[in-house]
Amino acid sequence: PARIRVQHLNEMVANGEVLTALTCYDALTARILDAAGIDILVVGDSIGNTALGFSSTIQVTLEDIERATSAVMRGTTRAFIIADMPMGTYEESPAQAIRTAIRLVRAGADAVKLEGGEAFAPTVEALTKAGINVVAHVGYRPHADAALGGPRVQGRDEEESEAIIDDAVSLEKAGAIAVVVEMVPGKLGAKITEILSVPTLGIGAGYRTSGQLLVWPDMAGMTEWQPSYAKRFGEVGAALSNAVTTFRTAVKGREFPDKEHSF
Ligand code: KIV
Ligand code: NA
């Protein structure tokens, strides 16, 4: 199937279809998610908390995302690929953001994503003018974890809620092709979606966003713990553990390799 483009995402939403989005960090997984028909794969800097074993996204480098993006690109034929710009690779200036974004587009990204509110509208505008698709990310923003008081629901009160709406509106005006909305009350997720004309991708933002996004190891049951908004749709960790245990037992018991698996 042909690669999904921005206009196809917009068409799906206009037709009343909910967009499906998952994070992805490697080609093996990308092949599975793409074949299952997931519309959007986000090469998120959640690669830090997941595949790379850090406790946050803050240690993730541009090289980490660049390599992962090219792997996801090679593992897919259909999914729209969004690559995260890691902390420290876009905040200084629009020029810095453009240099970073070009590397990710070269690696295979269909769009780049940055965290931040209204203050990043000029950066979004510069990237857009440079011909690069930008996805904004509002609400809970992992790069600003310390400033936001840790991973907690954003926009619970009127003032905070209005500020997040203003952020989303100004980023759309600046040219963002979509907005990720993370950890906000469902009512706010719905309101932002209603106000914007570009798709919203909700993660812990209720059921009325244009799309639903989850971190794949969370939704697949690869982790011991996952955020309360992330449903466990499978037990992939247990399945892998079972395969590994069976392999180990077979080798220790000299049952593997057998004749069939030997030359
Ligand atoms: O890094 C990440 O996984 C994200 C999610 C919101 C997709 O930014
Ligand atoms: Na991210």
C-alpha cells in the first residue's frame, strides 16, 4: 500500500475515522505494526524510557532518534512516520530546529515533533516554511517534567486549560499539521479537538481526540508497569519470556538443536 500522507490523515478524520498511532523504535516491530494497519508510527524519545533503559526521555540524543527513524522507515510501507526532536535539539533557535529536522527527514520522517507551547510558534512556522511537516505536543510534556511538577494531568483548572488551548491554537496557526495532546482531562482533549481543524492525537486525553496514541511496550504488555491511561492489550512480555524459557530448557536438556535443526 502507498505511504500515508498528511492529506490522507485529514481525509480519514473528515470521514469520521479515528486515527491509530503507536510509538515504534525498530524495524522488527515496525513491520508488525505497519502490517496491522496502524496509521501513524511515532519514533518517540520514549525510546529512552523503553528500549534504552533510561528513566526519562531527557538522555535521548538526535543520533538515537535518527537511527531509530531510519529503521522504522525500512520496516514500513504504509504508516506515516513522526520523529521526535529530542530535548536540546530545537529549543535554541528556529535555525537549530531546521538543522535537526532535516536530519530526521533524511532518515525517513514524514513529520517531526516538538514539545512546547505558544513560545514555539515561530519555530513551527520556520520549519513549515522550510517545507517540513511539524507535529506539536502540548499538555504534559516530558522534556519539561521538572517544570510541570512531574507526570501529572495538565489543564485541570480553568487557567491551565485555557493556556493549553491557546498553545494548541497558536501552534496550528503557525502551521502544525497535527497536535499531540498528552495527559489532560477528556473534556479538554475534546475541546481542543473541536477548536482545531488539524487532527489531534491523544495520549491520556480521553476518547474524543482525532486519534489515539500509545507507547507500544505499554499497550502490548512488555512492561511491568504502565501509566493508568494505557490499557494492556496483550501480554507480549509473557509470550517472549515463555519462548526464552523454553529455549533455555531445551538447550540445557540437550534437546536443541535436534537433527532437524542441524547440518
Ligand atoms: O516520546 C513519545 O513516545 C511521545 C508520545 C507522546 C508519542 O512523545
Ligand atoms: Na516524546
